[in-house]
Amino acid sequence: MFKFDVAELTKMGAQITTAEIVQQPELWREAFNIYKENLDGVEKFLDEARAMGEGRLSVVFTGAGTSDYVGDTCAPYLRHAGNTDLYDFKPIATTDIVSAPRDFLRREDPTLVVSFARSGNSPESLAAVNVCKEYVKNVKFLNITCAPEGKLAVESADDPNAYTILIPRANDKGFAMTGSYSCMTLISTLIFDESSLEQKAVWVEQIAKMGEEVIEREQEVADFLAGDFNRVTYLGSGSFGGLAQEAQLKILELAHGLVATSFDTSMGYRHGPKSFVDDKTLVFVFVNNDEYTRQYDLDILREIGGDDIAQHTIAIQQDAGELYEGDTFTFKGYKALPEGYLALPFVMVAQTVSLLNSVRVGNTPDTPSPTGTVNRVVKGVTIHPFNA
């Protein structure tokens, strides 16, 4: 589909989503420049945030749906790649903050709320900010959003306790978030990763080249989907646990629930969820480059593959250590990437699976919910008054 012309894709109802998947390598390069342009401003803002109190600053990564999974993807990596003497990284969904703030926030902790939002117009995005202002004694807000005209960006513009980073070209117009997810993940990782600017530049250029490779190797992904399957599961460890949740959501969204999905961590899957797997199931495992963690990803691949219970058991991996011997999508010829960056070319593989599967089941990826009961920006949410 990545080679189809606009007319063909438009007829299939897939032009927007396809283009937004394909443009991601270019967007990642742009996102790195946006990061550099904001570097001084962000550092000053973080200095002010740390001055709110003693001890570690609580950094709450928040969003809803895919925007929530941004935090789930980057936080595990940052817990060893970021400065954990200064920051305590916590992914907490806006839906949890709004519905039960006392269960997820500590009133006394100086807190930086990092809000991820494609549009910035979802009721939870705005309500989470207001609840945090009401409940947390000392709080500042770092907004990473794709819509300059969105309410989150507009309403924060004159707030001295807020700093907003905009990624306008990543404001996906399709139903499912693709470039918005990967760009917000990248920028938040770049901000808190302690690696040098020069090293980050090398990594960003590498993931961009790997993303371009996914586009060229579309047929390999299509071959995994050639059989008669009706279930897909994604597994991963560390940051790839959050990535697995995002990957399964893309299948669910773009196929409008016509293909059943599940996700878990590589070790956690044995504890009941493995019952999901049958002979019409595709199992994808994101393989971590950490030598220790990688062993557990390979173990579950070999266990499920050896049990011969799934239609295909597929490793998405980089040639940076011991490899799975069965079905694979393997990136070769690159230096080993840390998981916070490897997640981006990996998610492009998963997005390609979801796009091709959507068409396979007769759906239209750009508008996958024919009844309109599921919307691009969430509707029908009642925000109840909260008194701290």
C-alpha cells in the first residue's frame, strides 16, 4: 500500500492513514529540530519546576488512550537513562487523574505534569490540568501536543506555570494516532534522556533510516498476514510493554474490533493471558536490546513457537544480540539502539500490520468506525466538579 498512488488509496479509504505512517521518519528528524529549538526554554522551565520543593520532582506523564501509552513507553527507559536523582517518572492516565486523583497523585509532592495530546481538545486532557491545579500544592505543566489551535495549547499560553512544545505536522488527521504517538514519544525521551546531544542526533538519524526501511519492506509484513487469522497479540518487556499496548490498540481501532486483540509483557503472558492463543492467532513479540531482558523475550517466543499453538509467532527485533530463529522482522546493519528509540521503528512495523489488516477485513482505515460510536476526539464525557 505504501507504493499505491493517492487515487487508489483514497478509493480504499486509506490515503490519510497510509501517508501519516509513511511520513514518520521525516517527522522524527523535524521533531529533533523542535527539541533543539526548545532546549534552552525547557531547561529553564525544568530548573523552575525542581525549585518547587526538596527531593525528587515527581514527573507525571499523562494522556488518554494512545497518548497515555506514550508515557508507558518512555518512562521505563527514562528510569535508567534519565536523571533519577532529580526526577521520579510516573505514567498515569488522564482518565485516572480525573476520576480518582487521590488514588494516583500525592498532594504534597512537587509535581511536573507532562501532558501528551494530539488535539488537546479531549475533555480529560483539560480536566486533568484543572484537577492537578486544584489538588497538588506545587505543580507545573509541560505540554507536548500537536495542535497549536487546540484548547490545551491555547489555554496554557499565558500560564507562567506551563510550557508548551508544539509538533504541528504530527497532528494526525486520520482516525488512529500514528505520527503523533511516535513524535510525542521521541520528544519526551529526548528531553529527559541524559545522553549527549550528539549521541541523540545519531540515534534519531538511525531510527529515521530504519523507519524508511519498514516502508521498503512492506511485503514482508504482508506475508505475515497471508493466512486465515482472527486474533493478534503483542508482547514486550520494559518500554516495549507500553508499546505492545499501543500496537494492539491500532489493530483494534483500524479493524473496528473485527479482529480480537490482546497485549502483555513477555513474562506476564504465561499467567493466564496465554489462553488467548489458538491456531488463528498471530503473536508478535518486540525483542529488547538489553542483553538481560532480551532473554525473556526470546523465551516466550520459543515457548509459543515450540508449542505450535499459534498460526505465526513473530519476532520484531534488531540484529544486536541473540536472535529468534523463527518468523522475524529483523533490522540488520545498524548499531544497537536503546529501547527508548528502538520503539519508534518497531511501532512502524506494528502500524503497517494494522493498516494492512484493516483493508484485509474490508474496513476503511481513515474512518474505521462506520457507526460513529468511536470518535477521533472523544465525545460524550461528563466532567464532574472536584473539590480538593
